[in-house]
Amino acid sequence: MKPLVSILDGNTFVVSDRSGDIDPSPDFPTGFFSYDTRFLSTWQLTLDGERLHPLSVDDVQYFESRYFLVPGEPTHYLDAKVSVIRHRIIGGSFDEEVAVLNHSGEPAELTVRMEVGSDFADLFEIKNPQQKKGRTCAVVGENHLLLRYERQSFRREVNITTTEPGAIDEHGMTFRITIPPHGEWSTRLHLTTRVLGAGGRDFRDSLRMQRSRSKEEMEQELDQWLAQAPRLGSDCEPLSTAYRRSLIDLAALRYTSITHATQLVTAGLPWFMTLFGRDSMFTCLQALPFLPQMVPPTLRTLAGLQGTRIDDFRDEEPGKLLHELRYGESAGFEEQPHSPYFGSADSTPLFVILVDEYERWSGDSDLVRTLEWHVRAALDWIDSYGDLLGTGYIWYETRNPESGLENQCWKDSPDAISYADGRLPDFPRATCELQGYAYDAKIRGARLARTFWNDPAYADRLEREAAELKERFNRDFWVPDGEYYAIALDTDGRPVDTLSSNIGHLLWSGIVPPDRAAKVAAHLLGPKLFSGWGVRTLATDAGRYNPLGYHVGTVWPFDNSMIAWGLWRYGFRREAGIICQAMCDAARFFNGRLPEAFAGYDRSRTTYPVQYPTACSPQAWSAGTPLLLLRVLLGLEPQGEHLIINPAVPEGMGRIELLDIPGRWRRVDALGRSRPQQEADTEP
Amino acid sequence: MTGATVDFFNSIPGKAQLLLRIPMAGTLRIDLVEGHRTEHWYVTFAPGQAQVSRDEQVADAILTVPTDLFDEFVTGRSRPNAAVLRNDATVSGDIRLFLALRRFFPAAPGVRDPREVAREKVAASRQTGHQRTTNPPSTGQHSTGAGRYSGGHQPNAVDDPVTGPGTREHTG
């Protein structure tokens, strides 16, 4: 596959090749996308009928790129008499300036052609190519080309205008030009998308949403975003690079939600550029000490879309939090269930956890009171619809066998949950980390009930239930032979006995008794799970282990950050430090941008982390990883009105200084040093 | 306008105490369109309360729906969010009011409690014996299903289909 260049602004993004061209690809997401629709699938620039060859690509900003091109293929003699510069910006709309430069002393007569086309594919049709059910047409104007897709009342349009006159046809624009000696010709192509809504207007206008922004506005927003975040000073260069990269990537992944016209974070480019309950909440948990402003819009939007009834197609139940929200054709015509889809068993307890964690940092008790009934409904779900089999655990099984998700935990690929010998258990399944989240949700829910809702009886009940769950869980999920927790229970209540990274999440949740924690930590850092670059999703001796398996052997940075948090919670600072160090080492090979996942090969076999071929990047919870690791290294924990700072920086990492950490204490600085002696410093 | 629609509007105030315990305020106008005729309904929301009126007033949001489609909403045969995404219904103004109304629409007719279904299935499979696990690892196909996992783009093939009740085969 050719290397690709992406620029993005939340859920509007362009993926092209290194010339800036988009070649038709029915089954791969190259193109210009917005709100889950591909608005351009062909965008090819030629000079006198010839494709152009990239000399270099400049990723100026996440929303801006430049391509320096010359005619001819790389094997040919480069005709340096003419060159082309494409300058592209995305900010709600899509703008491209095409400049042709004549480097010779003679006038240059040239034909510049931009081939334009759109298949208006829904993102899910790219995952699974199929015939479009609607009609596409092209309208040729004097200086514009309009492409339109219609299916009943559903309509999508993209309009392309040019500032320089040209010959417009249904498939593109042709410019016959003469450039004076050492002169230049350029045109600006401006693309706007329309999604038809109320009164024949674009839905963003009907809902009073912000549309496109200028480059200056985008730059200003980014500067502001970066200025709000704590400043990091560190001797560890990879950590500093990763920190800055993460802040920028999280800015890039923000988009304006239709439902609440606030900014939410999308999950990952290119497949997951939309709201996911699980991903957005994990990202918020990771980023809370740094970018707390991300949390309230996420919580409000998820609460606004909380499940209200039983819907088998969408796996919806009252009180459940959504899994995925899409805006495209397949969601509208109910070919896919994402309007929204509720197929995740963890988003509901995570919602309770995030509300509590957010209050502990921010002191924003108003939001806790505002969300009281949503949180109560979420806690009710855990014990009602969540407990499918009535055995005191969260179970999942999709009721939509056509297009629902089989595995409704974070490891949601079909083979992710297996017995040690490779067999797959029947449904429903109760994975272990779900029970940890449920336990934590009850403990945190109790604190909210007692502190903010004036309901001590409910708090007592939740704590009692949490204690019972902990006891039950430690009896049923423990695999005595291996001394670890099973990945799941099967329908007979027997352990699905695979060793997996899920046990690290149990430490984070606090469901592990102290006398078992050391065993869990030893497994996480042991040779079966720890590759040297991080903790693998699945142990190397499992039947389905594959170092390139999506959830069955690769290393996920997000997973590792939660594991490091869990180890820290139980006092395993050295072990948490090893994971932080490994992630920093890996980040170096990705220019500070940790991908969704990388291969699980042992570090002794590879001097670098092997890239997972189709990993999403940037990915929100991978971008959140360096942030959470910093929290773990510095030991940042809110306690009452104060921030506890208790650093444990691994040897060789040097100084880590984080200034202006926001929270209920306003701003606080933290300092950690690996040698000669660890220090803590607080300046309220 | 159908009887079901009238019943639906009449039931809103009584259900608000239970369904609308969220801080939320404003008026939603619902335009029911049939040919050239449009009927207006107004629902004014407040925490734990909702009032329904036919009297013209200022609205913070407007939901426009064909009358027969709205009848499908109130009888649980169609879902408003999807209808808005395919532009069969439209919303303008403060969309939170539309989401508030959404809470009052019922489930589809004949829908069963998923717990009942799951427990029956497990009990039945216990009776017929244990054939509920599947084969060791092999190459195979991948899911095209909803959601998170980017099926179809993994370098290694993944799953073999799970056999057993209530599960499915994947088609690549």
C-alpha cells in the first residue's frame, strides 16, 4: 500500500497519497470525508495528462499540508522546468490551492486537469463494499461543479468552485494556461459539503452549529488549547515529544456533536471518526489532569443519548450508555444500528466512574447533581439488564445477529475472548474487566450518593453490593492453577481460563484483594504477557496468541496506560515505571504518536516495535496514553481540596516537571526526579 | 392524525415525572404533515414535567414529521433518530428537546425482555447438552458487524464461526 497523508478536523478529514491525489478505492477509506460520508473518492491532478510525482510533503499542521510535485515518474528524468505546489487546508470545508511554477526562461503552455468524482460511500460500505441504492448526478456550472447523491429524502452534496476560469465537465475541471517565463499560475479550489436537513437547508445551519473556520481561527484555537494544558519540562525527550504530540492530536480529533453542539473527541482515524462511548470516556479519564474541559461535553452528550427502552436492533436497554453514534446513510436507513448503537457492556459503569473521577479533580458538584438521574439509571442497569443471567455479573450477548457486535467489551473482535486452548465460549459472556468496572462504579456511586445526593441509604446499599460482588468475583474468576483471573465466565459459570491483559484493568478497578495483587502484577510483567515494549493483549501460550492479532497478541498503548494506573494503585511503582518506560521507548519510533496497537513480538527479536498494519492513527486513547503515564509517574491523586503528588520516576528518566496542573486547587506544579533521590514538590 | 398520536400526546404529562428527571427546559413544536395540511403540537418541558398544548406559541425547536411516520414512532414501529438521519423527519433549533421527546416513545411491539430470552436460551442449551464451544484456532473470515472493530482490514484472518444457539456466521 502506498504511504498516505491525512489531515483532519474532527470527523471531517482527507486521506490522500503523497501527491495529494485520491484514487478511487471502494474498499479503503481514502478520500474526503465528513460525518461518515465520503464526499470525494476521486481527486487527481495531472499536467498535460501526466500524473505528478512527490518531491516532499509538508505536514504543516494537523489541518494543513503542502505537496511539492514535479511531472513524471521517479524512474524518469525529472523535468524540473515546471513544478507544482498543492496547499491544502481542512476546517469544516476543504480548500486547496494549486500553483504551477514555470522555472524556464520560455513561456509554458500547459493543460492542468483535476479529475473529480464522488461515490458518496457510507463508511460502512467501505468496510463492506456494495452497490449504492440512490442516484448520483453532476451539475456543471460556470465556475463550479456540484455532485449530488439522493436516496428518497436523503441527500448529500459536494460543491467544488474554482477561482480561475476553466472548462468544467461532469468529471472535473480543465485549465489551459500559459505561464510567463519564471512565472506562476494558481487557482483556489473550495469544497463545501451539504447534508440536507430541515427546510432543505444544511442540518448544521438548522441546528445552529458552527460550520467552517478559517486557518487563522484554527491556529488560534490550537494555541489556546495548548496554552490551557500544563507545561511539561523533562529530561526525557521521547516523553516531551509524545506529550506535545498527544495534546495536538486530541485537539485534532475534536468535532462538533450534532446532538449538543459541543466538542467531543472522535476515536481514531480513519475508521472511528465518531463518538464512541468507551473510547471517549477512557480518553477523558486519561486526559482529566491535563484537559479537563473535554469531560463535561462528553458526559452531557452521552447522558442525553442514554438508552430509554428495549431495542433489539440497537442492543439498547433503559439506562445503558451508547457504544457508537454515526450520521451516515447506513444508520439512517437502518442497514446498520448506529443511531446510536448500544452494543457495549462497559460504557455504562464507565460513565459512573468518569462522573466521579471528574468531580474529584474539578470540584464541579453542579454537574454531579445535574447528572444524578442518569448516573442512578446507569447503576440500575448494572444490576438489571446488565445482569442478563441473574448471577450477579455483567453479561453481554447481542440481540442483533446481523450487524451487532459479538464481543461487547473493549476487545471486540470476534476471536478476542477464548479459552486457553483456543476454543471460543458461548454467549452470553461475562468478561472479567466488566465486573471490575461494575465494582468501581458502585464504590464511586456510593460516594456520589453520600456526598451530593443526600442519600446515605443508597450509598450503604451500593457499598454492600460492591463488597458482595468482590467476594463473588474472587471466588468465581480466580484460576487457582495459574494464580490469575480468567478472562471471562462462560454460561455455566466456569472460568474461560486464558491469561490476558484484562487482569491489569482489575487492578485499576480495585476489585483485587491485596494478597492477590502481587500475583497479578507478576503475570503482567512476566514473559508471557510483557513483550519488552508493553503488555500484550493475550499471553504467548494461549491457543489464539498471534503477535499480529488485533486483540490476541498485539500491544495496545491505551491498555498499558490503564494497567500502569492499576499497578500504581496497588503500590507497584517499579512495575508501573517499567510500563511507562517501555511506552516511552516505543513512542520514539512513532515520532511521539503512539498508534492504536503494535505487534506483540518479543523485544529481544526486534530493535523497534513492529507496526500493526492497519492501526488507526491518530487514535484518541493512544493519544491519551502519555498523559495518563505522566500522572502515574508523578503519582497525581486528588484528595479533598488538594492534589497529592508522589512521584516515582524510573531510573534514567531524569527530571519530570509538570507546571500548572488544573483542578479544584486551581493550578499546582509537580516535580519528579529519578535520581539521586525522589522528590515531591507542591506549590498551591 | 391518528388515535395513537393523540393518546401519545395525552400520556406525556403523566409520564414526565418518571421519564424526565433531568434538568431540561423549553418548548418543542411538533409539525405533523399530511399532504398540504400541517398540525401543530407543542410540548413544554421542565424537570419532571411536561405540558402539551395545541395553542400557538414560541418554540425553541421544531420537529417536522409526516403524520404516518409519527404514528410509527408512537407505536414503536420506527425510531425517530434514524428517521432524522435519513431526512424523513427534520429537527431545527435546540436538539436536546427532540432528545427529551424521544424518551417518551415506546419500545417496538412484541419486544421481549432480553434477560428472559438469555435465561431461556441457557436453560435450553443445558437440557440439550454441552455443544457450545467451538474449534481451535484456524484461519477464517471476519465480522462485518457494527462497531468498533475494523473488520475486513486485519492482516491475519481471525475467527471461525461460533456454533451454538443465538450466534452467527461471519461473512467476509
